[in-house]
Amino acid sequence: MSSRPLAGAAQLNRGALDGTVTPLTLFRCTFLVAATLASACRPLSSRPSLMDVPAPCAGNDSVYSITAADSARGLYAARPTDLFLPPSGVHGTAKIRALVSARGHIETDSSEITGTVPRESVRRLRQSLTNYRFFPATLQGCAVRSWWVFSITTP
């Protein structure tokens, strides 16, 4: 009987050059599976939520445009937690400059939408912004309002 594999047959790649499974290879596979399961099975209560939003800075009504130098003074940008695809019927390219509140919601009245999208698409985009959620920008541990800029391009 031949020890050569059949042509076209699926083969197991064991990772070692001589075809043996080493303890290190076994450890790597076990660690990868455990890390994947731990991440996928993490309870919803341990994921960031709007309940985890820090309190707003008292008396701070400023709106921040975050720059790279801001982290040195304790200012960190807003981070999206819930984003959605553009609404159906939106065509073209839009640049959205959204004002994120200290509570992690977009203030749609203060947000700007520019680009090559028809007026009806601007209305739909503005309406869809109400569904977006953020972990707000923070200044020395308390939440502040900030701008968040992104672009959307659809055929």
C-alpha cells in the first residue's frame, strides 16, 4: 500500500515541517479557540452600553474638534457603538459632520451633510443619524460634545 496521498484528496496541515503535531502547535490552536469563544460568548452586560457613558462635564458647553495633540491634555474622541448602512434610496457621496452629544447621541439639528447627494437623500441621511450611538468624547474623564466626521458613498 502506498503512503502517498491520493491526488485531489483534502490534507490536514499540521503546521510542523515534519508533519507532526507539536505541543506548541496544540497550545496555539487551543488558545485561538478559547480566545474566539470567550469573545463571542461575552455577555451583553460586559459590552459598552449607553449606561456606561460618563457624566457630562459640569458647566462645559464647548464643542470639541479632536486633534492628535488633544490626548496629551486628556481629551479623547467619540467612538461609535452603533452604526448603520445608509438608508435605501440614498445615492451619491455625502460628507457628514455630526455633532455627538455628551450622552452619545447625534444632535441632528446641528449636524451638516454636504456632497453630491440629492435633497431627498440628505433628508433620509439626517433622519437615519438619530439611530447612531456613540461613546462620547471625554475630557479628563467626563463626557463632552464633539464633532465626528465621516463619508458615505453609494452607487
